[in-house]
Amino acid sequence: MAVGREWDPTRVTTKKLNNVELVGGTINQPKNETEAHFMLKEIAKYILWGWGYNKLATEVGGMYSYDFCLTGKNIIDVAGAKTIHPFIKGQGYQPKYYDIKGIEAKASLSDYKNGFCAAPAHTYIIAPKGIIPAELIPQKIGFIEVDFNRFSLTKQINKVTELTGVEIIVKPKRRIDSRFRDLEAYRKWSADTLERIAYRCSHELLFWRNTIEFAK
């Protein structure tokens, strides 16, 4: 059995944008993606993880919106799911459901103008600082800027304790896209999205970040 690209947490890859480095031995940038876009997606994953959306993946499908950017886009850059288990005094715990947040990475203004997915009740645009004017962000959509010259990531075990150089410029407002007939339909879609996240993670582990080399 041939083994390649073994995980080495002490090794720093050559991926670097300004002063930002990606640490780890198995991180690969897709050939059809700019370095800035790739970095924004990596940062977006840590943002969602820090917010408690700890079931997440990149390039998740089923994200088209009836309310924004009807351009046929169906895949969001990063999606995260969080388990909600509400408690009502006198009634106890209610049935669990999942909440979804999505982040679309836009490395240029032209990329942003090409449209974005917005099916999640909370959707954000993440971009390098100064690239997209805040007034262009639609109502109820969030906007995050990353200053690559100041960005740093601090962690403790499996917790993200600090993200420097990342600023929420516009906070999103919860919305249910008109593609869903009601809240129940949205929550069913959220559960289906969790399945898509699990599938995407499995695909990535097996075929993108794999450590066993395939025979040629």
C-alpha cells in the first residue's frame, strides 16, 4: 500500500497570501481557483466553526435562492450546520432541528457581481478589505471583510480563540427564502443540507485530502 502526503502538523505549506500562511501537510488549492478565493474559503470555515456551526463543508449544493441573484448558481462556498435543541419552561426540550449559515467568498468586485447563493436564513459575503463597497450588499445579507495584511488565527486545542483582521461590516438579518413555502419546509431543507455537508466532507477526505496515493 503506497502512502503519500502524510499529515505533518509541524510542516508549513507554500500557500501564502501577504503574511497569511496555511499550516498543514495536505492542503491543496484547486487549479481553477485563485489564491485569494481559496484563502477566503479557508477563513470562512474557521469563522463558522467559531460561531458553533461545527458541521461544515465547502462547495455545498442545493443553495439556489429565489430572492437573490437568479443566475442559476446552486453551490455555496462554505456552509455550516448547528444543532438547535430548544427548551421551553414547563414543557421541557422540544424536537431538535438544524440551523444553516452560508458564506460566499468573493475575491473581486466582478466576481461578486456575477451573483451568489443565498438559501440559508443567514448568508454572508466574505471579501478582501476594500474590494466591495458595503452599499452594494443587499438588505438582510451579511458582509465580512478580511484584511490580509493583519490576519492571524489563534486556536486552543479545537477552539478558535481569536481571528485578527476579520471584521463584520454588515450583520445579516434572518430571512426565509421564498423558495420555501414555510418554516417547516426550510427546516426540512436544513436537514437535507446536513446530509449534503456530510457527503461533501466524505468526498473531500477520500479524493482531495487523501493520504493514500491512487495507482496510475
